Amino acid sequence: MANATTPLLADDRRSAHSDDLSDSEEDALRGRSHATHTGRSLFSRSREALLFIWALLATAGVLILAVWISHHQQTSFTKPGGKRNLVFMVSDGMGPASLSLTRSFRQYTDGLDYGDTLTLDKHFWGTSRTRSSSSLITDSAAGATAFSCGEKSYNGAISTLPDSTPCGTVLEAAKRAGFVTGLVVTTDITDATPACFSSHVDMRTQNDEIALQQIGQGPLDRVVDLMFGGGRCRFLPNGTAGGCRKDDVNVVDIAKNDFGWNYIDDRASFDELWLGKKDVPLPMLGLFADTDIPFELDRRQLNDIYPSLSEMTETAIRALEKATKDSDKGFFLMIEGSRIDHAGHGNDPSAQVREVLEYDKAMKTVIEFLENSKVEGVMVATSDHETGGLSVAKQLNVEYPEYLWYPGVLANASWSSEHLAHRLHKHVAHHDPSIADLKRWIHDELVVPGLGIADATEEELTTVALYPALAQPALAKMISDRAQIGWSTHGHSAVDVNIYSYSAVGGPAAADALRGNVENTDVGRFLREYLGVDVDAVTQELREKRGLDTSAKQQQQNQLLEGDDESTGSRTGNGGGHNGETTESQPEIPDHWTAHEELETHRLEEEEQAEEAKEYTEV
Ligand SMILES: [Zn+2]
């Protein structure tokens, strides 16, 4: 073989110099040995090709596996088998600055070490982006729709999509799957966040309709088993004591008679349940205030009238745990620290720190329950958005800013600016003082004992006396200035918010899908996936019951859009241009804060009229 191949090598070298030698001539010259060479070469080439393909496939396989594992780690979670409980907590309007504010405040007031942290801090998990489909700055309705439906929608939407069709919620799907469900809030139970789990309307202002759907008079019948909160006036007919509905429907009566609700409306009845003297009968509707339950700062001095968030939380958990004792399903409970948002709207830092502390206490209650429960369970907590543009610093003049803020100023306040402003409104309504007298009264009755401020300026007192309607922000500003706390708005902001999570049984990684920076809709999707419930089936059922054919509805919507851009455009758009800037003007959606101030004014007027009528009859 070696003899045969040697000349060929020489030939090869020669032919390298002979460009004219064709391939066929060369083949002829090579003869048999060429054929042998070609055979071996074919075999070796095929082997190389096979090896190459194998290597390529193996590499591709490894790559696909790596990508899948990484994706799986990012998006999946350890889904507990069998019975499970899910507690979802919402700190409405709480941004990261509120944590620093409250942590330092507590360290100051309780004389704690700088390393002392809140329960919240110990369970920090990730962060969430918050924009809605209609704006870079969300409201609570679009924020809660992201949690309840796992879908983006427009500001004002109550579990309704931009095409005006309803979307099923995790609570509704949980109820359908056999879980027991509950809602605990400190604001109206018909307010945006609880409403989004238990009703479907186009606009958050439709409180009257929301109340009816929540007790069971909706397309899905009753889906909630327990509701604790405020907003009693939304359930009582217009013109009756404590009623603020626009119609004369008594929702409490319908709830009791047609849907079997047990109803309580005062602290005494609540205490029987809270202190464990009585089991909580389900379904249970507990409405403890006409509108909001007072800020915790005020409530602790009105403790004989209103229960706290942590007390309601503990009672609700005990009730739901007992109700699911013999069930193979657990419960879904949504708990909202609703009024952190209101303290932000009012730019009142002393009210806010107490709201956050009470929310922190409620979270501790939830964690202790999960720790001691034999049932698998998870707590996930987040905020719908930040409110107030809070910053834990404020430059008071053109001088170089000081690097400090004073928690002691917040500690000195014993009432919220909201409570003190309402006292002023009442005083002005019943008396007719001169400005000088009013300034003295404001100083002696509100500012010194209520805010704990002894150095109010003439200008500050004059502002409050001249414009009682602006007293709340003016009084709050007196605290913020002295504590050197800054605010950029009386509305919401677009800052990312924190996510918290805890799980005792089932491992701390249960909410792994929410690690890092996620979209608020990811939080909503996690809730349904953790419970393993079919939200899409509920969406389908809602649409069928409303006689909605999605495509027909979309067609109708498009026609509306073509005919009348202004009336519907801002709701259906996804925020305008690709930069996410809202190109169309935003519709006016009165938020809860404004609406409540109007309600309060209306109530004062009614009180005044009643008093005048009483004086008249007495004369
Ligand atoms: Zn708000």
C-alpha cells in the first residue's frame, strides 16, 4: 500500500504545478489507489460529519436545557400539593421611602438599635413595576386589576379590561374551586382594591353597584365568605341614617335575606368574635365605619368604636382556618392596609408611620399563623403604587441642605391632620368666630395639643384660619416642614414598589417567580398559579352570562372609537406612543381621597341642618 501511494504523492506535488491537468485525468492517473483513498476518505468524512452533528445536537441540547432551567427558575414555583392557604397583602400607596421613614421612626420612639428592622424588612422579596394600560402612573383600580385578573387595564377599571369586557378574578376562581375567601380592609369595602377581587364595573366610582355585586347580586352570585372593613354608608339607602347610596336600596337587608349573610356593624359585636367568645359564622359582613376606619393614629384613641387592621386580620384568619378545617382546600384572604395611601394623599407623615406600623403588625400576625399552621401556605405582599412622592429629606431654604430629618416631630403628633381639619370644619360650622379668635382657637385646640407644635408662625395660623377648607394639607405641612420630610405630589407616583413573601411549609422558595423586578401582572398570575385555579374559565363564564361575544364587543368598541375618539380613546389606548407616554388627556377620575372629602362636607352640612332644625323646634 505504501508503494502504491508514494508516487501518487509525487504526482500530486507535480500536478500542483500543472494547472492544465483536469480532474478526470488526475482520477485516471490515480487508478485503484485513488479509489481506495476515496473509500477511506468517504468513511472518515462520514464519521467526522456524524461526530460533528452529534456534537452540534449535544451542544444545542445543553443550551436548550440551560435556557429552560434558567427560564423555569425565573418563572415557576414550587406548587404545593393538596390543601393550601394564600394570604395576599396590599399596602396601598406604600413606596420604599415609607419603609425607611417608619423604620427610623420606630427606632427613635422605642429607643432601638439602628439594626432593628420591621417585619416587612425581614421578608423583602423583590420589586414591582406598576404602570397601567392608560398611564405611566396607575391608580388603585388598575393596580388591583393587575393583581386580581393578572391583566393591565385603564385607571378606574374594576376588573374590567380596556375593551370593556370583565376579567375573572383569582378570588372568584378560588371560590369556584372550593376555597373559602375573605377581604379585610380599613377603607370602604367597595373601594378599588377589594372591589377588584369581588366585582366588575367600568369605573371605581360605581360604589352602589359594587356593594350589590359583593354581597352576591352579580353574575357569579356570592363569591366572598367574609368581609371586614368600612364603607357601611354604601350599603344603606339614601335618606336614612348613615346611608350614602344614590338609590333607596337597603343592601344590608338584601344581604341578610337573600344571600344569608351574618351582619355586624359595631365594635361590641366584633369583640365577641375577636376575643373568641363566639365562632365567626360565615358568610360574615362586618362594616365598622360609615366610610373609612380612622387613621391608626386617631383610631387608637377611638379604640372602643373601631377595630384595628391587625385585630380584623387575626379574626379573619381564625374564621377562615376554622371554616376549612375539614376541607381539602384552604382559603384565599386579601388584606389591605388601605389608608397608607390616604396619608400619602394628605402628605401627613405622622399619620403614615402609624399606618405602616399597623400594617407591619398585621403581617406579623399572618406570618405567625403560617409558621404554626400544618397546612401549606404562602403570604405575598406588595403595593399597587406609591403615593405622595414621599422623600425622607426636605430642603427648607436655599442654604446647603442639612443631612437629617427629625422623627421626634412625628412622634409629638397625637392626631392626624385629617382629624384636626374635621374638628376645625365643625367648629367653624357651629360658631362664627373672628379671624383673631379663630387663630387662637386653632393654636390652643388643634396645633399645640393635636400636632404637638408649640412654635406655629403667624403666617401658618392665618392660612388655616382664612382657608379652613385647606386646613388638612396646611396642618400636615407644618409637621413635614419641621420634620424635614418632602412630598412631590398629593397624588400617586410611578416609582417601583416592594414585594414581600413568606412561606413556612413548602419552603421559602414558593414565590420564586416574584424574585427580582417583575410586572404587577406577574403578581396577579402568581396568585392564581399558586392556588392552581382556573381564572380564564371565570372570565368565560362572566362573558357568557353578560351575553358578551368578545369579537362583537370589540367591533362595537372600534365603531365607537371611529365615531367618537374623545369619549373612549383614553380608555382603550395602551398609553399612546411606544415610549409609553400618554398622548391623550386623562379622564377625570375622582380618587377615593377627593370623594371622601366631599362626603365629609356633605355630612357636616346635614349635621348642621339637623341641629338648626332641632334648635328651631326647641324654640
Ligand atoms: Zn390613592
